[in-house]
Amino acid sequence: MNHPPIVAIVGATGAVGVEFIDCLTQRNFPIKELRLLASARSAGKTMQFRGKDIAVQELTEGSFKGVDIALFSAGGSISKKFGPIAVQAGAVVVDNSSAFRMDPTVPLVIPEVNPGDVKGHAGILANPNCSTIIAITPLWPLHKVNPIVRLIAATYQAASGAGAAAMEELRESTRAHLEGRTYQNKVLPHPYAFNLFSHNTKIDPATGYNEEEIKMAKETRKIFHNDAIRISATCVRVPVLRAHSEALTVEFKNPMPPLSVREILSKAPGVKIVDDPERNYFPMPKDASGQGDILVGRIRQDSSDPTGKSIAMFVAGDQLLKGAALNAVQIAELLL
């Protein structure tokens, strides 16, 4: 692209849409014009971008005329309907939903991992699932040195993964609980305050895994270009507002000492080591929130593997930033 692009944000008023605007501002993304698109009920609202008020427009089939890059975060059904329309109008779509992730013709990209895959796009690029991004951004530099053969993940996922309404439900239900009031949950299937529960996606009756867990496995293999990695995930929703955490146990092809892991990750892009046993200070959602790096700690040998090939670690990352908006904007930067 040899000129500042016209950029559209689809789902501009949602939680990720707001972060799109902030990321474009903070990263000084070159923009000729920014179009904010949302549903009819949001049309007419104004949002600030670089000190100027921009009116939100209703998303229609004619919204993409002249658009160069369209950042989508309005759900899979909207992406499936309007993504191809945007491409037909000449835009490159960076989609944050699951609509195109496993389409073999659509690159699934984490810029720190597989930036070269962007070149193979045919108009649509997919942003991986937030849990996948947060897990494998720090695993990739290790995998390049010592191939991963097995990954076991347990996730602790924040309300932000279910959108702004779920975040508000967590706030309101917590307030009600502390005040001794009853609260009827509407967004999530179980009471959220002072509770946690299995991720609220459908269970596959054949395998017992839910959709989130299946996404992590399939997406990791696609991004790593390796179908042989053995992966098992358990995904849990926890009462945290906006940063996901994950416990990862990783088996490598060859022995992998913790010191080597720390040395590799200390130089890895998008990763910050937070690993202080003396203070018992490790990655936490409160520290991960609001920053783009994935925090990595609790790096230790897996004591259940006598071969020395397995490492256990704990990671935390902002689901709305690196898990969504920031990763998408980084993909867009590869198009410039």
C-alpha cells in the first residue's frame, strides 16, 4: 500500500471496537479516513479518534466503497455476510470472529509467529481465538528451538471474551452479591460473581470438548503448520474483567531446562517474563490488563516427566488487546 489507507471498523461501539480505535491511535497507524460502522441502533453516536469526533454509521452493503482495510469485530454472522461484500468492494478484511479461521484459503495470523502467511491472503485475514494467541505467542520462540510435541492447557478466561455485556454483568452481579441482593444473570449461563464455570460454548458430544477447547487445538496446529502436535485444553470462565490467564504444560522433542526457556523468552517479541519466586510474584490479570505483552512466569520443569522434556508455565494476556484488537491492528500493519 503506497498511500495512507481508508480504514473501516465494523462493530466500532463494542468492547473490541473501542480497543481498535485506541490501538490505531497509540501505534500511530497511518489513516486517510476512519469509518466507524455498527448496527442501526448505534448509528449517530460519536466516538473520538485523534481528538476528533467521528459519527458512527449504520453498517450496510454500501459501507465499504473506497475502503482499503476493514477491521471486523461484530460476530461471526456479520463477518460471513459483510466480509465478502467488503472484499468485493476492494478492501482487505481482518476478521476477529471465528467465521473464517479454519478456512484453508484464509491465513490465520499472529504477527510474532507467522507474518509471512499474510502474503497468501485472497482478501480476508483471520485473527486467532484470544486463548490461542495468549498461549502460543510465547510458545512459538521455544518451538523454533525445540519442537513442541504436546501441549496441555487450562485457561482462566475473563468476562471480556464474552463482550461488553458480560463485563457489565460481572460488575453488576458482584455489586448485588456484596449488597445481599438477588441478581438474575442474562448474558452468561451461570452466576458470575464469586464463581467460575466451564467455558460457555457448546460441548461436542463425541469428544466431550467444548468449542473453545477445540478452537485452541485446531488453530494452534494451523498457525504452527504442524498437524502432529498433540493438544488438550480445558477452558474455564473466571470472574476477571479483561485479561485471560493460562496454565500450560508443554512437552518438547528434546530435554528443555527452565533456564533455556527463560533465556529464549527474554529475547522474544511480545513477551515479558514475570517470574519472581522469592516474592511469589507471577503473571496476574491485573498486571496484564492494558498492555500488549504476554506475561510469562512459573517456569519450571514438569516433575511428572522424568525425561526432562516437559516444562510447566503460567501466562496472562489482555484479551481485548493482544487477544483481539492489537493482534488485528498488527496484522493490518503488515499490509502497509
